[in-house]
Amino acid sequence: MAKEKRFEKVYSQDLGTMMILVDKETGVNYLFASSGYAGGLTPLLDREGKPVITPIVNK
């Protein structure tokens, strides 16, 4: 039985590498950016400083 992937890429932009990933278990959105050998991952925040959460649809 194949294990389902936890993260889903919902947006990408070609500036080095920039993408938004959604954790399919919690709904939290993360911004991933990399350029050359450097990269970073951080939760995507709204204007109030709270994490952006995508509603999870139960399968």
C-alpha cells in the first residue's frame, strides 16, 4: 500500500525556486524559497500574524 504524501504544492513561482506547500493533515500553508545552495521554509502568515490555513476536505 502506497503512503499518501503529506504536503501538496499549490503555487510556484520561478524566482530561484519559490512555492507554497499545504500540509494536508493540518491545513497550514508554508512558503518555501531556495536559490543556489540556500533555502528556507516558513509558515505563511496573514496580516494579523496568524498562520494561513486551508480548509481540509475529508476524503
